[in-house]
Amino acid sequence: MPANKRVVVTGMGVVSSIGIGKDEFWQNLIAGKSGISEVERFDTSVFPTHRAGEVKGFKAEDFMPQTVGKLIGRGSQMAIAATKLALEDGKVDLKKTGGGYIGLIIGTTMGESPSIEMIDKYWLQKGEDDIYKSNVVNFPVYNLSDNVAHFFGLSTYNYVIPTACAAGNYSIGFAFDLIRSGKKDMFIAGGADPLSRLAFTGFNRLFAMAGERCQPFDKNRKGMMLGEGGAMLVIESLDSAMSRGAKIYAEILGYGLSCDAFNMTIPSEKGVAKVMEKAIKNAGIKKSDVGYVSAHGTGTGPNDKTESAAVKDVFGELAPKIPVSSIKSMLGHTMGTASALEAISCCLAICDSVVPPTMNYETPDPECDIDCVPNKSRKKEVHVALNNSYAFGGNNACVVFRKYKN
């Protein structure tokens, strides 16, 4: 692996409940705006909770012909929209580069889960002969990357990484590896997940959902809230970025992975600490270099307690000086999109010297005694940011971003 192959972020596209496009997303994020609202996609009357981070203003026809949008699922629609926004933001001209120049990696948790719901619905109501072909075709999880690749004519590397809530970070890390090793000079990488009744049912059955709001690190936190969206990044070699005069948002220094195999739904303090330690080591930085940690921060009791303890384990006496915030307090948990959105947040925090807040914080918890940037964004020079993500089954990932230096 050539040591001089530097990897940078040059474009970002966002579809979220607080904004479409990176600029609207970022301004609302640092303003502490909530994207949580009453769910309109499906009937929630049989559930104990009724709110989520649903993307209300998204229209597929703004990004693709109606003939295309009608044939694909909402997850693919949001992935295409986020990819288009990222390519435009990165000023990537597909006519010049060609589809063979750019690879594609998308992380997801549920894939096109609404298609699964429709198959079940028609099967139960009318029998298997009345299941719509379009729902069957959209069912496989690989459709996310297939649909994006087909729409943009990307004819090279094409992957879906389904490592649940850490999938966005996994896709960014994989793109980093392939660029560093010289396999490809540019990738579109990130995540996409639509809001689904299936996920809503599952997390309610786990008694993991808050009713009104998500309160990460607060003593009285009541659980997570679901969200949806798409987030894609243009990631390329520094040589590629320099050759086309691209704006560089941040440099990716490395990442860490761990699988703690501790509990299906509860993270392990040892596993979470290990993934940060590995990321720091692989990035070749000192712990004192870290100026911000984007927390996984779901708002559940076990997650926030475990993550706070792991941050203190890793950083020791430095921990109280490092801001650790959770943007899920505003977006809800967007599943496979979450760490991709948080990666974009890290890059913009580095660019603008602003750390986004953890909203809805009211009562300090002695077991979460970290600086969670409560309720108001903070002006702060950030040279290095860590992006934490953890998934069911113990799949943990942490990506390290640094302010670009020529």
C-alpha cells in the first residue's frame, strides 16, 4: 500500500429531515433544528410511539425523471439524489471522467424494506399471484447500488455494505482502502435507508424508542428515534483532486473496525474503546490531536453510558476537554445513513470551525460525564475529528478526518 497516496473528501450530498443539500443540512444542524415529526408514511396508531425523522420535503422528480422514480424504491431515490448532490458539490463532470473512473459503495441497514412490506401485504391479502413484480424486483438489498450505478452510468466497482448502523462508515473506510491501494482514484461512498414500518415495529418491540424526542447523554433519556435519509461523499486521491482543482473539505487519515461479539443489541465498552484506539493508531495521530468526537449517541441508556465510558477509557485526562456530540438528537437514527451523515458533519465542523450540538439535553447524568456540547453549537477550531458508529451484533467503525494541509 503506497504510503504517499493521500485520500480526501471533495463533495457531499445530503437528503435529511432537516434539509436537502449539504448547506441547508449544515445550517439547520448547527442551529439545533429538529427534524422529528409525526410519521405520515404509514399508520402508527397501533404503536406506542408515533414520531420519527421523516424526510417530508423530498420529491424524487426533482432529481430524476418520473419514469425512473416510479420503478425504484425510496431508498434508491434518496441514494440517487444524494449522489447527484455530491457530484454537483464536488464539481465532478461525468462527461469528462466517464463512468469507469468512479467506484460506488453504499451502506445500509434495511435496504428497500418498504418493498418487503408491500410483498407481505399483497401476499396476505390476495395471494402470491397478485404480488407486484416491481416490489419483487426492488426487494434485494443490492438494488441500492445497482440503481445508482445504472442511473449515473458508473461501470466499475459497485458494492453494498449491509453492516447495519455502522454501514456508512464501513463504506467510507472501504473506499479509503481501495484508493490508498491504487485500485481506483475516486469513489462515491455513503449510506441510504428509508423509513419503514418494519424497522418501526422492530425497535418498538425492543422497547428502545422514545415517544417525543431523543435526548442523548441526558439522565432522563428514554430511547432512540428512527429517521431516514441519504448521504453520499465524493472521496478521491489527493492527486485526482489536485489535477482537477477540486475544493477539499477534509482528509481521511484512516479508520478502525472492531466486532465485540458481546450482545446482539448492547455495545461493549471494551469493543467501543478498541475501535477508537485502532482508528487513532491507523491514522498515525496522537490522542491529543483529536478536537472533536462525533458520537454514535443513540439516546438509549446502555449505548450512551457505554460510549461515555469508552471515551474516558481512551482519552483519560484529555476526555473532559474533547467535545463529544450526537446529531441523532435532531435527525433520529437514520440507520445505515447515520454515520455517513455524521461523516459529513465532521468534515463541515473541520471546515467551519463549528461543533454541532447535542440537543434536548436537560439533566446531567453522572455516568455520561463528558462534554456533549449541550443545546448550542460551539465555535471551535477542529483539526482532527473522530466519527464513531456502532451496530447490532457488535460491528463498530470509527473514521478519522483531518483538516487538509497542502
